[in-house]
Amino acid sequence: MTNVRDEFADNKYIIEARKVLAAGGLRSTIGSYWNAVVDDLRRKVIHRSVDLFNKEVSPKKTIKTYEDFQNYLTDFELIDGAYQIGAIGWEAKKLLHQARETRNIFDGHPDSSDPTLFKVFDMISDCNRYVLSQPYPIPIIDVNEYILTMDSDDFSKSDIAVEQAFSDLPDIYKKETANRLFTLYTGDSASTRLKSNIEFSYPILWKVISKEIRQEIGKRFDKLMVAGNSTVIEKASDIFSLIDGFRYVSLASRRIIYEPLVTELEDSLDKWSEEGVVVKKLQRLGSNIPEDIIDRYVCALTKTYVGYKGGSHYYSRTEFYSNSAAPRISEMFEDFDNNSAESFVKAIKTDAKLKQRITYKNQLNRLRSLANILLNKPEIRDDTKEFLELLVDDEKTKDFFYNLNK
């Protein structure tokens, strides 16, 4: 009975249990010790989050004070609710229900057989191990207060602090927080400070929420697309770009987002500043390209990167390509999958403008740079790998063009 937290050792129920046990009152010991457990659990739930407890348990009357636990809640609901909000673990929940049954049998029913000393000590041991020796759980953030803090100078942009605040939340709070921040960001009432802090925090939150919550946010994006408000769609696209969230939206929505930009890149070929702007937008959107436009997407990126050979009265250079787009395209090729690599090969074999441009050495070398990025991927198919290896081998340039044109 000494295996309890120091600050709890003088709890009135613990003191009473010691007295009645010394006098041989085993039934009363069980009852008193269980009262100590219930007392500790109630206080831990209050410390953790009464608001969350009410959402999880849905008691017949909202719990607000310590006395409300006694008046409106059963011990069964208390244990299950404490587990659901993370105040105790799964094993603790199971064994506390056993201890609750022990109390109901031997202290709640005087006509039951007499408990043994072993039974009393067994119950005390479990109660100590899982409740009375355990520290108070980490309190859960109040979502309303946290959002108010995000809209103030007091908010700390610390990865560790933000992750700790979000990761400890049960799913029901993670869901609420994710939806509310998305609503605020896509709305027109949030301050620039709050939006900036959402941009910092949302990718961290996204990492710790479940797939189901991500899919729910994705469906909200689809509804925004149908509603057709371009300003809201642009804001939603911005935040989805930060979290690589387009994989959770419908194919139709992704096509609406990606296809105009692919078309714009195709139409902007050799217009360097325009190419840079469009490629930046495409990179931000991530690599969840609809399959029916992957060929166009990869071909446009490839031609933009390769550039062309020419002359100019204003520049001493003879190789022309977008300086702002090129490094971004290299990074985008790092994320290519097998299908994208196949589209790269297809573009080289079928696009007349690209085939004409790579007849020049420097343009061919730039194409080879992209091919080498793909060759670093061990997962590419053997036939794709064979073609790319022929492409990058300088000594087999004639063989490459022969195979390309036959």
C-alpha cells in the first residue's frame, strides 16, 4: 500500500484502507481502495480534458465538475472514458474493470463469500500499478485556445512543440483541428499572421492524422472544386501543396488543377520567365498527376529542360533554356515513378521537336542529365533501364540515334 505517488499517499481513502485492513476488514479495504482509484481517475480526467471526455462518453448530463462524475457517471463509464481520452492505457482499462468487479462482488454484495487476503492484495497491486503510482497524463490542448494563440505573437514556431501538441491529441480532436484550420485558411476572415502559422503547423498536423481524416479533408477539397469559387480553390490548393495532399482528392479535381498548368507549360515553350512560373506551380502541387496527362506533363518538362541551340544579339551564349525552371525540373524528376519514366522514354521516341533538338550535343547532354537521374532509381523496369543506359553512353551515341530513328 506504499506503492503510490508521494502526493497521493495521504489521500483519505488510502488512510481509511490502511485502518480497516489493520483491523481485518477485508471488504471495507476493497471498498476504500476502489474509492481511491475512482478519486484519482476523476482528477486525471479533469486534468487531461473534460471537454474531450464528454465528447467520447456522451454522458446523460455534461460533466463539468468533480461532483458531476459521482452524480451522472458510472465507474464503468469512467474507466472506458479515461481510456478513450488517453488518461490510462489498454491494459490498465482491462485490469481496472477486473478490480471494479472485485469491488462490486465483495464490497457491494454483503452476502458474497469472504474475500481472501490474497484477493485484496492482488486488487491493490493492480490499482497501484496502473493508476495510483502513475503520474498525471499530459493535458490535451484546448483547440479554441490553441487557435487563438496561433493568431498571436505568443505562438512558438517550434517543430517539436507543435508536434507534441498535435500528436498527443486523440483522433476526435485531430479531426476537429484539421478541419477547423482548413476552414480558417480557405476563408476570408483569418489574419495573415494566423495563415502564416497555419502554413507552418498544418504539415506537422498532417503527419499525425489518420488516413481517414486525410480523406475527409480531400473530400472537402472536391466540394470546393464543384462550388467553383476560384479564390477559395486557390487557397485550398496552396495548403494542399504544402502537405502533398492531392493524392487524397478525386481524379476529376486533380485534372482540373493540373491540366491547365500542363497546357500552359506546353504553350510557354522557350518563353523562359513563363516556363519558370509554371514549373514552380507544378512543383508545389506535387507528383500526383492524373494518368491521362502524364505523357504530356513529362514531355513538356523534358523539352523545357533541354532547351534549344540558337544565337542572339543580346547574349553570348548559344544554349538557351529557362534558368529558373531547370533546377526545379531536376528535383521533380527525382520523384518520378515507373510510369513517369516510361513517359520520358516515350517523349524521346515520339516528340518531333525534342528529337530535332537533341541532335545538338549540348541539348543531348542535358537530356542525358535527366536520364541519369532516372537511372539512379533501382525500381525502373529493365527495358526502360536498357534504353536509358544506351542514351547516356557517349560512346554509343550513333547506336542510340540509329535505334531512335529506325
